[in-house]
Amino acid sequence: MDKFLLDTFGNELIKDLIIPIPLFAFVVVFALYAVLAERKISAFMQNRPGPNRVGGRTGVLQVVADALKLLQKEMVLPFRADKLLYNVAPFVVFTGTLLGYAIIPFSSIYVGVDLNIGLFYFFAVTSISVIGMLMGGWASNNKYSLYGSMRSVAQIVSYEIPTALAALNVVMLAGTLSMQKFSELQAGGIQNWFVMGGPGGLSKVIIIPFMVAAALILFISTLAEANRTPFDIVEADSEIVAGVHLEYAGMQMVMFMFAEYAQMFAVSGVLVTLFFGGWQSPFGDAIPFLNTPWMQFAWFIGKGLFFVFVMIWLRWTLPRLRVDQLMHLCWKYLIPISLVIIFVIGFYLVV
Amino acid sequence: MGILNKLDAHIEPFESGNILITSADKLLNWSRLNSMWQMFFGLACCAIEMMATSASHYDLDRFGIIPRPSPRHIDIILISGTVTLKMATRIKRLWEQMPEPKYCISMGSCANCGGPYWEHGYHVLKGVDRIIPVDVYVPGCPPRPEALLEGLIKLQEKIRTQSLAKKVN
Amino acid sequence: MDIKEIQELLKSAFDEGIGEPVTDKPVDPYITVETGKIHAVCLFLRDEERLQFDYLSCLSGVDYDKDNLASVYHLYSFALNHKIVLKVIVPKSNPIVPSVYDIWAAAEWHERESYDLMGIVYENHPDLRRILLPEDWEGHPLRKDFKVPEFYNGMKIPY
Amino acid sequence: MAEIRTEEMILNMGPQHPSTHGVLRLQLTLEGEIVIDVKPYIGYLHRCFEKHCEAMTYPQVIPYTDRMDYVNSMSNELSYVIGMEKLLGIEVPERVEYIRVIMSELQRIASHLIAIGTYGNDAGAFTPFLYCMATRERVLELFEITCGARLLYNYFWIGGLSHDIPSNFQQKVKEFIKFFKPKITELNNLLSFNKIFIERTANIGILPADYAINAGACGPTLRGSGIKFDLRKNEPYSIYNKFDFDIPIGQGLKGTLGDCWDRYMVRIHELEESVKIIEQAIDNIPEGDVQAQVPKRVKPPVGEVYARTETPKGELGYYIISDGSLNPFRIKARSPSFCNLSMIRALSKGYMIADVVMTLGSFDIVLGCIDR
């Protein structure tokens, strides 16, 4: 795609400007409709119809109405809030999430930038949103917000570790950090996905359970990074009301919500790329039609949406963990287990 | 209001609506009336009926109404129950914390006029409209969910007739 | 245990200050206790082996008659399954009753409520503040001579 | 190095807060996430019940008792009418007693469903709440066909009922029982034995038995601490002595005896017991009148009674003093939630913010009952 655009426009700069446009469009549309999906799925799970007054029975225009209404809302600056930090925070949060999309490979022909340290970059930039949360929580001059931001920092900083450790297994097997390379390596069908031990001979059977465990750990800890139930202590509405975005009204609150939903797809995308074959078709080249570059978009987005669905499913099923239990889970279970897995994988590689 | 406030400052008041204004009105009103986020907040008996209304059987989510815990995120506040003098100052404060445009539904006789406590209630505020403006009154003690839904539809009708032109006056 | 027996036990433990039991229907049988004695009597009722009144069901303030207020204690024993009602009558001019919160923790809030609505002052209570009404409220509304004020904090009260 | 100054943070929870079950205000003194002290402030719903009673005639008090604990109005009425019947010396027909028992047990189911649902909501699981509310609608349907109201009924009158049950009532109740039984299992699968839910509730807010008695705890809160005490069994009123049912108590299965999970589980078991009682009663309703001979102007003799019954929240008592006139001289309501809530301070010191929410939820308080 890079080459095609370069040929068409003949200018490096224009190409660079065009590449992210589909990404922005995707993020905004996804975040909007993830909100609707959340409401519709939760409605289905709770035996009720959900939004059905605008846009026909499916309520497709509900989010449009929400967005337009929120645009009309007054911007409120809380009493004695820090004006600069308060106004900047939502954008920092959203930017941090959006930057993560740069390296997510949607297809063999489309990725924002194919960085050779893509995975590393992803972990680095998604932590930016923590700064935004802390800024927002502090600047709001509200104790609930402050608690929310403090919890957010503690949670995300801790969960970075199991996330990175679980991802490290794939890095060790693949020998690269480039997201596009991960996807390319998993060609040839479902048996070559990293959750199945990656490409390799019969001996890889030994590591399959460990790779499945690593995938699970990655899923759990990214759930925590996206602040989703059962790890949504940051905005736990029965304890600290709405946490960080308690004092934000109108579009600023929307930025926080968008960031949360965009983050959901970003972490699912990383999970899919690392463990579930990225944009590869599960049938490999057996059915060549299903592995064309345009079908790869469908595969990747489909797999990503599946994990987003699982996140929504979990949210409407499980209660929430307490803040110390959250830390226990991270430090006492996830980190030791992922260390063991790394040890096993390393041993396997050496042998 | 985010946009409307800006209009206040920069544009001369419109004398009457023209095509552009009325079309914009329609769109903005449509969005407001279909996305009335409600406060996750109950006072007394009526709060139970309010919960029943938003639960699966009646489902307020159909109308785009979802409960939010923070006053900053909401558009309508349902005063669901008796307002006491001790609570009155808090309700006033909640109302002030809500961003414009905001609407209020007074649910039940107690919030309308004091209800059964009108005569001897030395600690009951006789009607929430003594402290905050009310858009729709829903009678009943407590109102049935159908009555509350009717009240919400009445509020939608009210929003539908609002206009930028009138707003600037 | 019957109320008569309880009263006799109390009589034998305390020389005076214990009234005769009132048992005529439809009244729940009760014993009137002198104001100064109530704390000691309650402690005795709780700790005595044969009585064991370990549960304070209810504590109410009553506007007894023209000049007096009453504090009424409904006691119950889980262990022995018997009940008793105690009454302490104090003059309106000096409505001071010793607190029993250190005997039954349940009394703490009940006494605060009684103070709030009836104006009975409980001596030695750790935290005797208004509980239901706002801190700056004037008067005790459950007294028969209470007049509803016209305004509270700028809000009109009567309909 | 300069000394770092630290201070405790004071956090006001409420009166408007999603998990204070109404308009309660808790002033938390916090050190980080740890709660050092809790100061409850009540009275935001003080609707002057006792003052109203003194101005009303005796039958007119019943609607006000409805509005006291608004999620179990039937039980509130029952307590009051039993007190009045004691004062007046009225014997009510047996048919009335049966209907009263069935109604109060249905009300217990409805009230416990709200308690369980909101408790799940406190823990962060919203779906069980909606499931419970949907099930509760079925109970309300039964009340609606009987007396026309969904929430506040004014159905039990002094000496009887306002009117008879409809002819298809028994049929409908049986259908409801059939529908309801699997719902308990569903609830257990969804919430009670969820690992996270147990983690959140077991070993939290431990209420030792001796303190529970001393502090006047009642209802499921008391039974959660392992004390087998239920007024329906220990001091049978109405015709509860005719029915065979158990008193579920906390056993400390998942943690220490008297923790939040025990209190929660007592409510789940009580649902089953209520179903048992209804099943026994529904087929045996005798024919007869639904109103005893009561004078038009209720004028009890001079006297005073304290009548207490077991409502879903605990022991609800009415201390009624009559001076022989048409209006009560004084009615004091001993509300169960009031006594239970007074323990929150002792039970939440040293736990975390999230635990205070869970402890509070496990008492199943209703502010209308506390503030009256």
C-alpha cells in the first residue's frame, strides 16, 4: 500500500498524511458503535430490548443522538480546578490510546507504520493515557476523581508487567518485535498460530498449554489495562461514583469514553496479532480466496471484535474486584505464572 | 450549553426562525430528546418505581435513557420522592452541578406538593418546585411505571418545541 | 419470668426507686423506675443470672403528660425468652436521664433520636447530637406544644 | 530531609451516591484506601411519621406505615394492625390470617429480591439486579390483582383486610411459585457462588454474635451471625405456628461466621423458606369473612402495647400509646434498619472503601424506615 500511494501521489509527505486517515475513521466509528454494541448486548443479556426508538428497531442512530446531545452540553469547570490540566487531560488520554493504533497491522498491505520495535512502542505509548488520567483526576479538585486516578496509576503500572511478560513468549519464539512480522510468521492455518505454539515441528506440542496460558494472561491483563470489569475499579460507580471522569461534562467526558472503547479494540488487536494469527486466515492457503489482502481486513477486524465482545460479555456478568485483590491477582498469580511460562519457553528454545 | 452559549455571545438574537434555524432546531432537539441521560439517584418510595421502570420489564433504555452516577453527565434529574428540608439544599446543589441544557421531572405527589405529608410534615418541603424549576409533574403515590413513561414522553414533547430562536431571547 | 418475680428481684436488690408493676390489660406490663436508679437497674437486669436481659428492643421518648416526659425501655432476653418494660418519668423542666449506651450499644442511636425529637437529655452519652433533624433546628417536634416554624433556612415550611 | 506531612482524607459519601441505598450520608475518614472511621449521618428522609400519627385517626395511620419501609409495605402494615388488634382485643377470622401470612411472605420475597439485586449492583454486577427486578415484577402482579397497587397497598386493615382476594389468586400464586423456584438456582449460579463475589464478601464486615445482640441487630443481619432467632418461630404471631419452616442462619461457609456473605446467604435461604410457607398456606385458605367486627370509629381503651413482627429487614416494632381518644397519643416505630445501620461504624473500621459499600449493602437498609 505504501508503494501504491507513493506511486500515485509521488510525494512522501502526502503518503504519510493519507495513511492514518482510515485509522482515525475506524477508531471513531468503532468507539461510537462499541457503545451501542455494549448497550445492545447488555440489553440482550438482561432480557430487555435496549435502545430502539431512533434508527429503527436496532437503534443504530442512538449513538448519533448521544453524540449530538453531548456536543450541546455546557462545558463545566469545577470550582478551583486546575484549568490547564483539566482541559488537556481528556486529549492526552485519547491521544495515548490512538497512538497505539499506529502499529496495529490490519492486513498484509495496511499498517500505520511497520516499526521494527512495534510491540515495544505499543506498550510505551499506551502508558501515556495513565498520565492523562492522573492529570484529569488531580485537576478536577474532587476526591473521588483523585481516588480514581490513583487507582488507575497503580493498576495500569502493575498490569504492564504481566502484559509484557506474556507477550515476551511470542517475541522469543518469533525473534522479532515487528507486528507485521508476527502476523507473517503465523501463515499456514490455525495450527501455526502462536497460541498453538507457532510454526514448528511436532515437538511444539509441549509448549501448547503454556502458550494458551500466556494468551489468557495477556487477555486478563489487557482487560485491566482497558479498565474493563472485573477490573474497572478506576470508575467503579458503586464506590467512587465515576472515578476520573466524574467532573467532566459533555465532549470531554466523551473523550474518556472513546479512549476506553478504542483501547478495547487496540488491546484485542495486539492479542490477535500475537497469539491468534493476526490477519491470517485460519485455513491458511488451503482456501486462497480467504487469504487475499482485503479478506485479511475482515479476518483481523472479526477476530478483534470477537475479543471485544468477550470483554463486553464479561462486564455484564462479573462483579468487580477490590483494589487490593486486583494487586494480589497481578503480583501473586499473573507475574509468577508468566515467569514460569517464559522459563519453559526459553528452555524449549534452547533444547 | 456548549454551542448555544457561544451563540448567545456572538449572534444577535433571532427574531423568528428561518429555514436554517428550524432545521438545526429539529436536529438538535431530536438528539436531546432521544438521549436523556438520567441521574442514578433516588429519594424515597418513588425511587423503587423508578428502578422498576428502568429495569428489564419496562426498560427506559429503549428511549435512550441510561442512568449515570455523576451530575455532570446527565440531562434530566428525576426527583423521585419526598424532599425534606435537610435534603433540599443538596438537591439544589445537584441541580446547579448539572450542565445545561437540563430538565427536571418531579415524580410523585411528595415531590409535586408534599403529598401525604403536606399538613403535618414539619420537615418536608412542600413541593420541589420551591427550590428548583420543574418541567414535568408526574402525579401518583407512587406513580406507576407507565405514568413515569408518560411523563418522559411529555418531556420529549416539550423539548421538541424548543428552539434556538426562542432560547436566545 | 413473670413481671411480678422480676419486680421482687429488683426490690430485693434495690431498696427504693422501683415502682409497682402495672399489669392491667390492654397494657404491656411495665415497672416505673426512679430517674437516678435507671442505669444501675439496667445493669442489674442485664447481668443478673436469672434475668439476662441482653437485648434492648426499643427505647422511646414519650411526652407523658402536662409536666413530664418519659423514657421507655423495652427489654428482651434471648437466653430466657422473657420481656419487660421500664419507664422513667422526668419533669419537662429538667429532662435529664442517665444514658444506658454502655450497657446496650443499641441505645446510642435510640437515645440520640429521643433527644432529637423529644428533648430528653441523656447524661454521659458520648455523642448526643441531633440525629434526624438538621443541626441548626430549633425545638423538639414530638412534644405536644411544638409549633412548626414558618421558615427554615429561607425555605417556607407550611403548605 | 524535610518531614513529609501526611493527613487523613475525609470523604463524603452521599447523600447522593449510587451505593448508599437512598439518601444516607457517610463521612469516611481515610488513610489511602483504608477506612479509619465512619460517621453516618441520617435524617435526609425524615418525613415526620410519628408526628403524623398523632394527628391521624387509627385507621388513617396505615398508609403512613406503608411509606415507612417502602419495599415491604405489607409487613409494615401487619405489624401495626397486630398491635392495634392487641390493643382493641379483636380476634380476626382465620381466612384473614391465612391471607396475611401469604401476603407477607410474598412481600418478603419481593423485598429480599431487591436486597439481593442491589447487593450485586454494589459489588459491580449489574445484571443480577435486573434479573431480580424482573422476577419481582411477578410478585407485584399478584399484589396488583389483589389490591390494585404495586408498591403501597393499604391492604391490611384493623380487624381484617380491605377486601377479599380475587378468585384466581390461588392459581396465580401457584404459577408464580413454579416460576420462581428455578430463579433461586439461577441467582445462585449467577452471583452467590461467583468466585469474585465470594472474594468481595467473605471475611468482610464480620459481626460477632455478642456484639450483634448488644447493638440490637435484627433480622437476617442477626441470623447471619449464627443466632437462631426469628420472631415467627420464637414469638409466633398471626398463625405462623401452624407452618413448618426452618430458620436459616449463617454458617461461615466461605469465611468467618457473621461476614457479609453469610448475611447475604441467609436472605437466599429465606426465599426458599418463604416459598415453603406459601405452599403450605395457599391450599388451606378457609372460607369466611375478611373483616372482623370492628366499630366504625376505632376508639381503643387507654393503654399501651408494643407489637413486633419479623419483617424482611428484621424486628419491626410499634409502640402504640392510646389515651382513649380517636387519635393515637404516641406511636413510636422501632425500625430494624435503624438498629442495623447503627453498627456500621464498628463494622467497617480497618476495611477498605469498597468493603464499606459491601457491609452497608449487606444490612439491606431502607432509608424510609431509618428516618421515618
